Amino acid sequence: MAKGKNSAGIIAGLLAGAAAGVVIGMIFAPEDGKTTRKKIKNKANDLKDQALDTYGDISSKVKDQYHHLAEQAKETYSKVSDNVRGGFDKYKDHTIGTVKEVAKEVETELDGLK
């Protein structure tokens, strides 16, 4: 019999708690459904505007960073290109000088064989 009383007490407690929750919810309900829906819609619009603003800010930063990196890449390309040209010209001049020296030596050797 103790089990029956205990179960009945638990059920009565649950029902009383549920009833109290409904009453408290009704007392503290903020507004009617129409007002609540309007607030939800306004909040959703605010969040959308905030998301668009954030997107615009990030998009602008990405574009700025892209242009900055593109400019750096152009400068780096120009420096590397200048270095390669300078190195090529240096070795070309050196090679031409060496070829001329070898040609003179060959000429001298050929003249000596005549």
C-alpha cells in the first residue's frame, strides 16, 4: 500500500507542477502572438542586416588584401625579372668575352701552324 500512496503522490506532484507552470506562464507571458511574431520578424531583419553588414566588411577587407597581395606579387615579379635579366646580361657579356679570347687563342695557334 505504501507504493500506491507514493505513486499517487508523485503523480499529484507532477500535475500540480504542470498546473503551476501553466499559471505562471500565463501570468508572465510577454505579449500576444501577433506582437511576438512582429518582434521575431524585426529581430530576423536585424540579424539579416547585421549579416549583410558583416559580409560587406569582410568582402571589402578581402578585396583590399587581394589588391595588396597583387601589388606585392607585381613588385616581386619585377625584381626577380630584373635580377634574371641582369644575371643573363652579366653571363652573356662574360661568355662573349671568353669566346673572343678563345677565338684569338685559336687564331694565334693556327697562325703558328702555317
